[in-house]
Amino acid sequence: MNGRQRLVCIIGTDGSGKTTLTEELASRLKGSGAVSVWLGAESILLLPVRKILRLFRRSISSPSGTGATYVKEVEEKHRMAERHPLLAKVYVWLVLFDYGLQYAFKRLGLSSKKILLLDRYFYDVAVNLAVALGWDEDQLIAFISRHFHRFGFPDVRFYVRVPPDVSMARKDDIPDAGYLALRLSFYDRIAQDFGFVVLDGTRSIDQNGGLIQEAIDSRADVFHVHYVHSNNYDLGGADFCMARMAEEVQKRGYGVTASLRLRTQVASAYAEAGVPLFVYPFCRPQLSRGFQGLLVLPFSAGWSLVYFIRLLLRIRPDIVHVNDLYDFVPAMAAWILRIPVVYHIRMIRTRKTERLIFARLVGLTSKASVSVSDAVRSAYFKTSETTAHSARVIYDWPNDTFIEESDLPCPDEFQQYPVRVLMVGRLEEWKGQHIFVEAVAQLSEEERKGVGFFLVGGRVTGAEKERYADAVLAAAEKARVIWLGERRDVRNLLSWTDVSVHASTTPDPFPGVVLESLLSRSAVIGANAGGVAEMIEDKVHGLLVTPGKAGELAHAISALLGSKELRETLAKNGRERILAMCRKEEILSVLIGLYRELKT
């Protein structure tokens, strides 16, 4: 917490008792420098706008008589927002501006207080907007994630939940049951996505107050780590590795938040773990954007730098852990604020100049980096030299589902083939699907007898990448390699795979598919470069082949197809190798030790 003012946020629908609870806590914690403050939104600058909108709504509504329900009034607002989308956007920004001024004014005189007990907050403002404008739950969460850098992030978060009938019995000024139903699902989703502890609002104020007070006391000095990843829409292992890391660090009692550039499917992993997630389209420098990208880079980087300075000031982490070499903008923001940075390096740049530039950036903005393999570390740092920067190797650990023994059903596509050969990966040239297809095409009909060959992986956006995918899939059809597309059941597929092929043409830092294949008891063939050579000893844990050599790959596939005993031996040894190499508890112990070391 860095010894700064702590924010305690209590949310809930009308009639949940959150105001009474906040007041009770203020009384209990008076001696600790706590104060209750109402930080909802009032119509100040927006008061005339709201009055005009009310008149406008009346003028366009049909004279249905008196006694219209709250739900009908909300539906009318939704129709108005749909007819005038530009006005709806203007309205949202006016609300943000109005609330921002109120927030700043109310907190101005409270800087000396050690604990602020927030009765209503930005979450409630967002719910009001969602109800008025007809947003769904995803739109609400996206809005909160994007704009929370403007406001202090609560250190302690509780959601007092009560059924609608209890709320109606407690308060006589609730418009109707529809009013509560509209809001309840929104608060449920906020609690899930932003790591709120859910309290049973039917219990006594004394009971719930005791639970919140205990949380406030226990989290007084919680160590806070903020994770950042400038992700893309195409999902990769790095996305889920960071999500698993954030979840496991949080389980060990640490405060955890995370930032993504884009809201992709991985956001659900953070929500399930209760890790608060901030999503904002910050700068990700990419060489593929060419000269035009270089022109706009100073502006986009500058804007993103301001965003991260504001965000980090709001959430106040002890460590910022960035998950990509391209995350140097958030790393720079943390460096400016004197927050220690850990770089997680997950790529090997092939050009010497690029490696030199990234090594300098990492060294400038952080005191320590974590590489996913020795091959990655060696690409950027001469480990024999003594420098102020600590470059370490920490392997990724696998998803627990790959470690657990399970009896999964055989996928339908596999059932007609006694032996299955599989390659998993996004359809990109460096992944080497063309090498795999070419190798399969070289096998004889005798070798192919009873064997199914499969490709799993989705397309990647971009004209050049689309052309590559088209060419690979056309060649795959000729070679009788079955493309299964993007799949969510990779665990299931690998558990029934006899031979798993990794064929990257450039050094792969620490491929998750190799790790998962070894754990799944598949016999693995890997391209002998990057981190693969650290995962597999040739002819002991799998077979290694020269990257880009289809003939060598065909020979390796042929050898495994011809010997069930060899496949089983390699599969057994490979699983034991990864279980010993990637122990989660040991990896986390080293990582958390590094965090503590940097903070002291």
C-alpha cells in the first residue's frame, strides 16, 4: 500500500444496507483516521442538460397516461439513445467531466484521512449510465476498465448483495422491482470482474461490519503487483501465462491488478480469478506498421505514457511487471514514478540491432528482467558481465489441467485413425506449418496407413498472413492433412495425440505447445532452436530436427510412426522432464522473492 491513504469501497443495490454499513464502519474505525464519504454523482453541471432531456423525452413519448413503471421510462431512454448515438456519446463525456470535478473537490479536503469509506463510487456512476443508455454487461465493464485511471482504485472492495424482495421490504422509495432487476446483474458482474468480496446483505450490520473491518486491518500493508501486456487479438501462450501468474500471486495474499491493450477472450480468465482488469488501447510499437507507424509512434507513445502515469498513481503498485518487450511505455511510466519494473521477455528478435535496442530499453527502465529460457536471456544479455541489471531465467509453468491425470473422451475427428499426428499453432509462416505439410507429403503410403495428420490453429489478420494461410491450407488438402481450425479443446486433442510436431523456422523462446504436449504424453518432435533445446534432450525426451528442414522432419515422423515403443518411451520421459523442470511452487517462490528484493 506504500503507506498511503486507503480506499474502501462498498457497493450494492438500493436497500442492501451499504450506507448503514459504511456509517457503522466509520464509527468503529474513527480512531484509525477513517471517514465515511458519499462519492456518487450529483447533477451539478449536468442539471440543465437533464432538464432539457426530460422535456425532450416527454415531447416524443406517447400519452399513455399516469403510472408508467420505471422499466418503461428506461426503455424510452434506450430508444432515445439509439436514435441519437452522437448525443449519447456527448452525454457520457459530460457525465465523466461533471463527476470528475465532484470527485476532485470532495477528495481535496480529505487528504489527511488515512481511510476513506466510500458510500457509492464510480462503479455506481457507470451502472447509472448503463441503465440509462441500454448497455449490456460487457459494455459496462469495458467502460469502467477504460476510464478508471481517472479515479483512485479501491484497496478493499465489498459487494453487499440482497435479493430484490428484501430490498423492496426495506425501502419504500424504490420505483419497482424492475428497477432492482436492471441493476442487480450489473453489480454482480462488477463484483466478479473487479475482485469484490460478496457479502450476504441479509446478515446483521454487526456481522458484515466485522468482516470488512478484518479485511481493512489485514490488508494494511499488502504488497501490490500490477501486470501489463500490450496484447493483440490473436491469442498466444503469453496471454494466458500472465493471467495464470496474476491469479497465483493473488492466491498467495498479494494485491494484484492487470492491464491489457485489447479486450480479448483472455479477459474472462482474469474475471474468473477475480483480478481487476484495466483495458485501454495504449501504444504497442510494431515494426510491421512501417514508416507510417514510426510517424505516429511519438504521439501514441506520449498519450499512452500519460495514461499509465495516471493509472499507476491511482492504483499505487509496489511492482510493475510487464509481459512483453513492446511494453516499454508502461515500463517508462513506472520508471518515472520510481516504481520498480520487472520485464518478462518472451521473444527472440533475430536482428542484432533490434536485440541491442531492446536490451538498452530494458536496462534503462528496469533493474531486473525475467527470460522464459536461457536462449532468450542470451539473445539480449551477456550473463558473464556484472551489471546493474539482473537478468534471470524463470520458466513458465503449465496449466494445472495438463498436469492432472484425466480420462478425456476421444475427439470425433480422431476416432477413425489408430495413430494421430498433430501440429498446433496460429497459421503464421514462422510457426512452420508449411514445413509440416511438406514433411507429411514426403511420407509413403505405407507409412501413412492408419495415420491421421492434423493442423490446429486459427488464421491471423493481415494480407500477407492471410495469403500464407491460404497457401498452407491448399497444400494441406493435397497432402491429406486435416485442418481443424481454432479449437478450445486443445487439452483433449493432445491427450489423444501420438506425435506432436513443433516446426518453427525461427527460435521459439519457450513454446507452450511443446510443454503441453510433453505433459500430455505425446511423443514430441521439436525444432532445435531457442527454448526447445532446453526442454528436450534429443532421443531422450523427444526428437530434435533442424528448423526449416522438411526432409529431417519427415524422417523423424517416420521413425516415430514405425515404433510404438519409441513413442511411449519418449512420451514417458518427456512428461517427467517437464514435471521436474516447471514446478509452479518453485517458480513462484523465485518470482515473488525477486519482487521483494526489488522493493527493498
